[in-house]
Amino acid sequence: MKLYGYEVNTCNYKNFKMKQLKNFQSMLKSNIRNFKDIDNPTLEDMEREYKAEELLPLIKHEIKVRSKDGRD
């Protein structure tokens, strides 16, 4: 999934800095809300929503873990 010009997925999300993860989290939350407003979603829309919903909890967890141990 392309976020702020970076290819972010379930395999590489841990490689990004904390600030980037927070930006990705914000963008994913916004994207998921926008998907809910689509009346007749296409297959591509549903696939993007699925990827966003899969990636968001992973990023949230990584932010939480890094915040607790002081990593950036």
C-alpha cells in the first residue's frame, strides 16, 4: 500500500521511523473512514480497505511498543 510515497506493507512497516508510523496511522484511519462512505465500492476499493484494516492494528501496536521502550 502506498502511503506518503512509501510502499508500506505487513512485512516492512517496522523499518519506518516513529514519526512516519504516526503519519501512516493517521492516513490509514482517514482512508478507512472514506471507504465506509463509498456507496458501490469496486473490487479495488474493497482490496485497499482490506489492506488498510490489516495494516492499521500492526502500526498501532508498533507505535505502542516503541513508546514504552523509548525507541524511535
